[in-house]
Amino acid sequence: MQNPNDLPSGVLLIDKAPGMTSHDVVAIARRQLNMKKIGHCGTLDPMATGLLMLVINRATKIQDLLMSEDKTYTGTITLGSTTSTQDKEGEIEEEKDVPELSEEEIRAAFDAHKGDFEQIPPMVSAIKKDGVPLYKLARKGLVVERKPRPVSVRDYRLDRIELPEIDFAVDCTKGFYVRTYAHDIGQKLGCGAHLSTLRRTRSGKFTLERAVPVDVLKKASREDLVNSFVSLAEISLMRGA
């Protein structure tokens, strides 16, 4: 049996494709690297794309540290309809006409969700209630009370306004639900909204620049993937340790 200390360690940055779970990506990496000790930092919903950080071997020890860092997302909010999951994957719950909103009115709704505030996590989430993930309760049609959680939006950017769609970018703290952000902005604007696209572009000091697309991950050799690792030494330097 191989000594874990003889196996490569580090962080492998992946650009997740839509339609797959974060666990699916881990399973592919385990197969390609022929290693079991692989985890991921920060689940991405199947609909979402972008940066997924895989911690490999000894890097699993810094998983919590890496997950605690700020993140940047880009996405699209579609106004006029709310859904059961707060994103396009859910069933439409309510539809309303979208008024002729000015950029100032839209910006005011985003400004209201800047800085420190509280979010009520969506029912379709991995948060546990009495040991059971909320999404499992949601599948049974159950809705339970969720406690508001403190979050923070450091900054946001509006990239495109073509109603009913708004393209945006948001810098936020860990534990932030972009789906809930979209839903709450829709409530503020009085017409409802859901998240229709989502892409994570940054986590801490890691970006998509060195990320391996899933299609490449599926075909890459073990050697090529190991060469793509961000080493533990490099991570220490990046974090100023």
C-alpha cells in the first residue's frame, strides 16, 4: 500500500461544466489520478459553472481554510418569476409583469443588498436540520423554518440590463447564496426574480486562469494533472504564510 506522503498533494482548479454535481467532478478526478483522498471546496449547484477547487491528499487539511475565503460570481437574474429553488431549475411559483425599471431603481435594489446583512438560506440547500440536508426535506415537499445567516457583499457590478434580464457580478463572503440574492432583489423590485445563470470566477486568490476544464480532466493523464496542481508551498506564499 502506498504511503500517503509519497503521493502528490495540492489543489487542482477545475472549470466545472453545467449539468453535473461537484461530487461528479471529484469522482472523475479520483479515477484520472487513481487517488481516493480528494475533496472539494464549496459546492456548486449542477446548473452553475466555473471554479471548483479540489483538495488532494495532504491539501485536504486546509480545506476549511480555503473554503472560508471570499468569492466572486457572475450571473443573470431573470425578473418576473419566482421559482421553488430560486433558480431556473425549479418550478415557477409566481409570475408578475416586469415594470419599466430604470437603471437607478435596479441599482437601488442591489445597493440594498450590499455590505453586511442576513440571508434566509433556500430550502434547496445542503444545510442540515436535525441531521438531514434541507434539499432532502424539500424533495418531500416539506418547508421548515431556517435561521437567517450573516453574510456580506463586498461589491457588485451591473454588466447588462435588458429586461427582464440583468447580468451582474458579486464579491461575497462564504456561505452566500446567489440564488437567494437574486430572489431577494426581485422581491425588492416588486416583480419577483430567479437566478438563470451562475458562474464562480474567483475563490480567495484562485481564479479560472489555471483551471482545467472538465472535458480536459476526463482525458488528461495523471502526470499532466499532477503538473497542474497548485502546490502547498505555493499556496503558503499566496496566503502570505
